[in-house]
Amino acid sequence: PRFYSLAAMTNYSKWDKFAADLASDTEEEEERQLEDYTSKTACFIHIPPGDFTRKEQLCQMLEEDPDFEAPSSTAAGIVSEGEPPEPGVMRALEKYKWSSVTSSFIPGYNPGGGSD
């Protein structure tokens, strides 16, 4: 009986390039998909009410507001009868149809531009 040996050669450099372009479930892939939303041109963003199931949908909802003026204190953001609100508070109340103005930090979004 005769035995034959077959050998196949693979160009691993070509395979590596192909594999690098494939979508994966890594954080790096997610960062590439959300890259269009990483520019931060305002210190404040408005997150309107709405449903989302993916981070990209949430990013599409965010509205930067470069003209937003935070209240001078937490109490200043709550409108009291007979007392006129601060001008920035009044603008936000009218623009967003809010009854009071407050703020909170969003993980991954800060005015310093970092990712923490």
C-alpha cells in the first residue's frame, strides 16, 4: 500500500487582516460603532424621555445644550411661588417644559473629555 501526504499552506498574514475586519463582541468593536458620538462640544446634555435597547440608540437621543446654565444651587432649580427663577432656570423650564431644573452625572460623559 502507498501512503500519500497532502499539505495545505495558509497565509496567516492574509487571515489576520481578514479577521481584524470582522465584527466581534469586544469593547473595541463597540467603541468603533459609537465613535461618531464621542465628540463632546458642550458641558451639558439633555436626555429626552424615550425607549432604547442599544447604546447607539441612546447616543442618537442625546442633545447637547451649549447654552444651558445650571442653577446656582439645588434650591435655585426648584421654582417657588412668588419668587422669580434665575434666568438660566427660566430658559430651561420653557425650552424643555420642565417643572424644576437639576442635573446628574452620567458615567462616561464628563466635561473634562475623559472617559471616566
